[in-house]
Amino acid sequence: MQGNFSYHNPTKLFFGEESLNFLKSELTAYGPKVLLNYGSGSVKRNGIYDQVTAILREAGKTIVENPGVMSNPTLEKLHEGVRIARENDIDLILALGGGSVCDYSKAVAASVYYDGDYWDQFWLKQQNPDAGQRLLPVGCILTMAGTGSEMNAGTVITDAANTFKVGHVFDDRLMPKFSILNPRFTMTVPDNQMKAGIYDIMNHIMEQYFSGSDDNTSDYLSEGLMRSLIVASRAAVKNPQDYEARSNIMWTATWALNTLVGCGKEQDWMVHMIGHSVGAWTHAPHGYTLAAVSTAYYRRAMKAGLPKFVRFAKNVWNVCDEGLTDEQVAEKGLEALKDWMIEVGLPLTITELGATADMIEGITKTTVVYPAGYLDLKPEDVTEILRESL
């Protein structure tokens, strides 16, 4: 490994079918007022909400509810959450839902005690809160596997008025203090959300994996995670109630983006940047937008980072290289990736998500472009990738 890095992850995890039992003891570390963020109400229909609120009441907490957190949390919704937290003098934010609810809760936690324009400072200027600023603690109860938001400091917010979706990874002060991961809870989400989450996991790993040329331990870890995900995803698509498969998907999601496999890596997040912009224009599920632009992007990256793509083909997809050129091996690896995406039931084009040719100029303009991994893209390159993804 040639990179220089520090590693620290303060999030405490509780995993398994009995993990919610640990919530009450964790709550003793925080004050009486809890802001409960959740989505459109599915947690009420499936009974998880009742379990959580019962524990909160047993612990003597005052519950302030903030429902309606959408799959792509908006700036308007962020303003609402900040206002609610300020008005109620909240002590703890508890995210009940998928990665979007976790992302949103961290965004609120960072913004409540910022005296200024937090959207401009944290997301547009990509700054972190000053050392002396108070930050609200966040806990997560996860119902969907995909983002890894339960063990990282990432947030993604959409400015719907300007069709602009942007993420910001805060420092480790904004990592959740604790997260509860019950794989059974992930079985309550629709199959399309499970599938979108599966590709989000895969892409998180690939965007850290496809960079650098050194012999890096992180790459060996990434290959193992990808192989595990491939096996588990196939089982889960056949039987969404397969606990072992769903538990492996959930655990892989956490380790895919809790900063571990990125150690010593340059990383390449341009698929996410393009996918964010597609999502802002189409409102499609995040994992689907990544899948829809990946084929075109990685075929381009393959030419610039051929040795790593050969390794990907051989170590992740078991491609035999006998009698083949490196380029042919790498191509077979990308074909195997595409075949798996089809098998899982993922979209391969942005057209399937509602994007049209006349949107491409706007999507390009709202894509954050920077040097990454093996490519140094220009806006015109993003346009070409989008056209190839139609």
C-alpha cells in the first residue's frame, strides 16, 4: 500500500434479529427529547414504528416526529427538519428507515446549530462544521441495505428548485453514534428497492476499487465483498425472504462504505456524480441511476486502467484468461457484470428511468466533474457517457 491515511470509525453497531433490544440501553446516554425521522409511513404499516416508539416511551423519551423524508431528501425538507429540531430543543436524532433517512438525519444534525447558510457552507462549498460548533448526535435503525449511511458521515441532499443533487461527506463527528441492523427489517421494502440497494453496494465498492496501481490490501477486501454480494444477491432475488442472503447483503453494504476499503485509495466517484444528476432530473431510485450509467462509464475507464479491470474479471468473475489478450479478459469481466445486472433486474439505460435526449445538456450541467481514478473527465465526456447510456 502506497497511500497515507488515518482510520477512525466511532459508530457502534448492533446486528441481527435481536438487535433492536439494544436500543433502550443506548438511549440512556442522551437527553429526553428525540427527533424521530422516517419516510412515507411504511414503517407504520409493517409494525417497526410501533416497536421503536414503545421502546422510546419505556426509556422515558419525548418523541418529536418528522415523517415524510423522501428517497431523495430535498433542501426544503432539510429546512423543515432543522426548524423542528430548533423549536423542540432536540437531544438526539433517531433515523428510522433506509439510507435516505440516515443521510437526512446527519444533514439536520450538522445544520441545527450552524449560524448561517448551512446549504451554502456544507454542500455548495463542501466545508465541515467548525471544531466548536455543537452537532446533534444521530442513531440509525436501518430498514434498507444499500447506502452504508449507517456507518459513515455521508449526506446527499437535492435542491429540487435548481435540479441539483449533491453529496457531502462530513468528518467523523457526524458518523452515527450507534446503528441497529436487523436483516428482517430489510424484508419489508419492495423488491425494486432491494435491487436498487444491491447495485448501490456494488458501485460503492467499485468506485473505491477502480483506482491506483499498487498492491493494496483494500483491493483484496473489496474483491471478497463483491464476491459475497454476487452470491447473496442471486439468492435474494430468487427468494427475498432468504434471511442468510439478506443478512449478508446488509453486512456487505455497511463494509462497502464505512471508509475501510477506501484506505490508501485514490477512489473514483464519478459514476455517483453522474448518477446523482440523473436522479435529480428523473427522481429515479439512486441505485438505478448508478446502474444505468455504469456500462458506458466503465467501458471508458477500462481503457485507462486495464490491469485493474483484468484483475476484476479474474478475481471477481472467475474469467479464464487462457488464450485471451488483457483487453479481451477485461471485456469479459464487464460483460459478466452486465449479465449479473440483468439477472438481478437492474436498468441498463437512463431511458428506462425516464431520461430523454433533450435532458442530457441539463444533466451534464448539473454533474459535478473532477479528476478521479483512471479518468480526467470534461463536461463533454459526461455528455458522451450519457448519450451512450440512453
